[in-house]
Amino acid sequence: MPERMNDIFLLRSFKLSLLRLQEYSLFTFENIRSIGSAWRYRRDTLEQMYIIGAQAFLIVFLAGLFMGIIMSIEAGHRLETFGAKLLVGRTTSLALFRELGPVITGLMLAARTGAKNASELGSMQVSEQIDALRAFGTNPIEKLAVPRLVAALIMFLPLTLVADLVGLLGGMFVSDLWLHVDKAFYWRSAVFDLKVKDLIVGFSKPVIFSFFISTISCYYGLSTTGGTVGVGRAAVNAVVVSSVIVLFNDFIFTKVVWSIL
Amino acid sequence: MIKLEHISVEFEGRKILDDVTFRVKDGETKVMLGPSGAGKSSLLKVILGLWRPDAGSVMIDGTEITHLSERDQLPIRRRMSMVFQGNALFDSLTVAENVGFFLREHSDMTSLEIKNRVQDCLDFVNLSDSGKLLPEEISGGMKKRVAIARAIAFHPEIILYDEPTTGLDPLNAKTITELIMRLKRERQVTSIIVTHILRDAFAVGDTLAVVNDGRIVFDGAPGDLLAFGDPFVQDFLSEIRAEASLLAHQ
């Protein structure tokens, strides 16, 4: 009997997950269909660009800086063993531009933007403000979700570039200080050895990540139920699911790119 | 005219509305009475198209709205307005911005025209000097009045009120009831008011409907309700009788 109950529970959970996926797909489709409303609500879009982009500058700056420093120290010491420490610039820039920059920035923004979107929209949902918007003939997806999506699509790319460049600079100073690699040499090998392919890979990822982080967090926010506890649950789910999706997309994207490029 | 026919709504296996049928004529004020959890607020959400019923139809001036998509419902919703139980004021906007929200979103009015209309609405609810305040800076009674000002700003044909006086002190509740009566008198809007306060129901209602367990158990004139023999209705009415006898003794 308990085994049967377990089966029923698993079946219900599976059905619920499928329903959630269906709802999310429809929500995402509606976002894409309404993308033009970002112009109509350009003030909201600009405000979100400021919140999602400008206000996240410091956290991305610090994350990028420490990433570059750690990467240079780790790579430098390993390469030194083989007498190849001059490759530290190239190794650091490749790791930063292709993987670490987009992924760490993606995870930072999944936490910051994901929690913000889900809790903000969740609070509006449980206090009937979303119902009020709908009652007054305003589509909440157009007014609230699309400006957030467009702002994320625009701002994640420059933020990733900031993380990459600051990381490179951090790595350069550490390499000069502790590994005694000439700054000019480091910079030349870091920048000029990068190929167009690396840049395409590195700068495509933030666009994909921003799309998923924004739609997932807005979906969780707008489907919040259960009062303040529900708001907390929506924020946690948004951050966890967005982070996992960032890593999963990174894996898929890397695999696909290696297969075709 | 608002026409509901055989509306049923189920949520997580529980019937919230069960075969509900009623009509509200143009200019009429219908009060939906009943205990908390009876399904009164759900009815408003179905009428506004925020909830899709599992069965039945909702007609607003001859247009069936239950099968319309959210996008297609928007033009019909723009003729209606609602005062929410928790007010649902947009907390990031000032009082004046809340009141002018619909006009900025859906009208071709200039900023000056909107500003004047907002001021008129704030004057109507006696909040002339509160436009610059945020919702968190005003009292519960004032919030309710802002919600009413927001609801009337675009001159809707239909206004739905969800528990407009619940949680307010008697003085504020009286102010709100008077505002609703003034709106009825001066603007002839069609109204549906959900409440469990009998005194308000008799004060403003042209017709009353009593809801219990998702079903309409009475629908008619206020005078007929007092004579209605249903045990639940009589039990519900005992409150107003007790109040009346208390007043008589005083």
C-alpha cells in the first residue's frame, strides 16, 4: 500500500511539473508576442535597465575582478610547473570570455534579478495589484514582464563585458605582482590570442541567460499564491531554477558550439 | 446589463460557485450578501473576467466574455471598474498617479486634462490635498477612498465593490457608504456590492442577493428578503433584527 501511495505521489508531482512547464511555455510565448510593448512602456523599460543593469554594476565588477585574480593565480602556478607561465594571459582570457565571465555573471544576476523580479511581482500578486492591473484593462505581461525582459536582454551583455575586462585587468596585476609576467605581454597574449569564435560564444551566452532568468523569475512572481510565504517560495524557486537553467544552458551551448564551430 | 447564467467554479476540488444565475439591469445597484467564504468575491472576479468559470456564461451588454481571451476581454474590462477588498493600490505610485493610472494607460487625454480629472476625483472623495502622498502614508479609510477615486476616474459604466466597508471604523464606513450612494445618485452607474454588513446592504441596494456555499439562496427586493422563509436567510437576518431592537430600546 505505501508503495502504491508513493507511485501516486510521484505521478501527481510529474503531472504538476508538466503543467508548470506548459504554463511557463505559454507565458514565454506571450512575452515574445508582446515584445513590442517595451516601447510603449519605455519609461518602465528604462527604469528596469537602471535597476537590473546600472545597480548591478558593483556586484558584477567585484565578481569579475576576483574571478580574474583567482584564475590567474591558479593557472599561473600550474603553468609555471611546466615553464609556461607566459601563457597565463591567454589562459585567463579564454576562461573568462568563454566560460567564467558569462556563467558567473549569469549566476550573480540569476540571484539578484531573479529574486527581485519574483518577490516584487509576487507581492503585487498577493496584494491584488496584478488583478487591479487586469481589471483596469492593462495586460500585466506587457506592463511588467516585457520591460523586465527587454531590460535584461539589453543590460546583461555589457555587464558580462565588464566582468570579462575587469577580470582580465585583475589577472594582469596579479600576474605582474606574483608571477612576474610583464603587463604588456600579458595584455597582448590575453587580447590578441582571442578568436572571433571565442567572442561569439562568450557574448551569445548572456543573451540566452538573460532571456531565461527574466522569464522564469517573472513567471514565478506572477503565479505566486499563498500570501507572504508564497512570495518567499516564489523568490527561492526563481533563483534556484534560473541558476540551474544558466548552468544547463551553458553546458548545451558549449556542446553545440564545439560540434559546429 | 450584466447577466450570469449557470455559473460554476471549482478550485482544487472544492465548489466555490454552484450554478449561479442572476441579472443586474443598467443603473441598478445589486448587493450580494452572505457570510465570509460564501463565494461573493469570486463572483466579482468572474464578472470582471479575472477568473474563467468551469461552466456557464457571463454576458456584459450582450457580449459573452467567458470564451474571450485575456487580450479580447480588455476592451470590455475598460468599461468596468472595481474597488478591491484590500484596495490594491499600486504601492510604487502616489495617490494622484494611482487615480490617474487608467487615464494615462488608455485615454488620449493630455497631462493637464488628466491632472484636472484626478483632482476632481480626489475632491469627490474629500482627499483634495493627498495627491502627492504614497499609499503607505495614508490611513485605511483614506486608502479606500483613493480606491474609489481610482475606480471612478474614467467614468466607468459598471463599478464592482468588494467589501467596501469591511475593516473600517463606523465613521469611515459611513463615509464610504455615502460615497457609494452619491455615485449612484449623481452618475447612475450600474453597481454590484459585495458585503456581509446588512446595514450597508439595505442602505444602498436596489436589489439584494444572498449567497451561501456558492449558491444564490435569495434574489429580490430588500423588502422581500425580510419576509423570506429560508432558515439560513432568517438566521443571517437575525443580526439586523437584533440591531434594530437594540436601537428601539435606546
